[in-house]
Amino acid sequence: MSLATLQFYSAVGLAAGVGLSLSLLGAGGSILAVPLLVYVARMDAHRAIAISLAIVGGTSAVGALLHHREGWVRLRAALWFGLCGLPGAYLGAHLSHWVPDWALMLAFAALMLVVGAAMLRPAPESIEAGAPAPIPVLLAAGTGVGFLTGFLGVGGGFLIVPALTLLVGLPIREAVATSLVVIAANCASGLVSQWQQGGLHLLEGVPYLTASATGAAIGTRLAGRFSAGTIRRGFALAVIALGLAIGVSQLLR
């Protein structure tokens, strides 16, 4: 087996872990997609971000459908918040092509540190629903999250869930389900921008998306067998360690 083949199968296997972590944690799992594509599949950062959008968006769409069947998705909230994110995701994906690989990876490392630190805090169940925020605040929040999705290829669930809870006023369970619709929509907008600039090859992302969706299905069955707090803390520490490693490696190049 050649080294390239081994790298491909290793990356596909780890993509299943992305879906698994997404289903077990509800947010944060997509932060692993870009690093595994860059450091395991040996892709450049721009190509990895494009494929990450397909992985995260497709997996979120599957999860959103399952939650919708259970009646937890609030389509009106997803529509308004998602519509704000579409132009942000499109712009973010477009601007990412103007940023060198090393700068993208440094930004990604910084984001990993922020996500890891946020996940060490109490789980979202401790967040209480609030009254709907003014429309300008919702527009700014939706656009900002969308930009982050398109620029770095992450789902942004760690930002969307609190935003839907505190700004839109959704209960936490509905916010988690609705966030998947927003993530899928933002990723789709980012993918359109990537495709228009020639940075997207859909067939290349199929094996990774299939593995991630499979991991998500497995995680759904295993979710009740593990302590959510323990998984969350362990995952957060791993994300922080990986973020530090990526940051140091880029600074030393």
C-alpha cells in the first residue's frame, strides 16, 4: 500500500470520528475536519476548507432531518438566522482564497483555542432562553457566524446554539436542533462560492462525507452510554492541545 493510499484511508477513518463527535457533543466536532484533511490527507488549507464545508454541511443536514422528524426544529427561526448567514458564508469563502495557507492555519489554531476553552465551561443546558433580541443584533450575529463558516470551513455550532437561545429565545433542545439547519445552509452558501472560484471538487468529498455521516449515526446510538460532561472535557482538552500544536508548527515554519 502506497503512502498516499494510507493517508487517504486514515483521513476517511478520522472523518467518521468527526461525525461521531458531532453527534455526541452537539457542537465542536467540525473543528477537527480541516486539521485532519491538512495533516493526514496532506491537502493544502484552501482545498481542505472546501471539503470541510461539504463534510460539515452534509452531516448537519442529515442531523437536521432526524431532529425535524422529532419535531424539535423551528424552521422560522432557522430561516431568519440562516438567511443572515448566507451572505456572510459566501463572502467568507470568497475571501479565504486571498489569504495564504499559513495565515488560515494560524487563524484556525486560534479558533481551536477559543472553542476548546468555551467547551470547558458548563454545557449549553445551563443557558436559559431569553427574549428575542432586536433585529439588527440578529442580523449581525447571523452574518458573523456565516462568515466564520465560509472562511474557515467550520460549522459554528458552538456559537449558533447560544445565539439561538439568548438572542432568538429558543429553549436549548430546540436551539440545538435548529442550529443544524443553519449550519447546513451556511455550508451550502460557502460551497457555492468555492465552486464558482474553482476550489471545489464535489466527488473528492464524497468518501469523507459518507464516513462522517456513518460516524454520526453510530454516535446517535452511543450517546446515552457515556457521560456527556466527561466526553466534552476530554474533547475540549484535545482541541486545545491540537490548536497549540498547529499554531506552534506554523510559527516555526
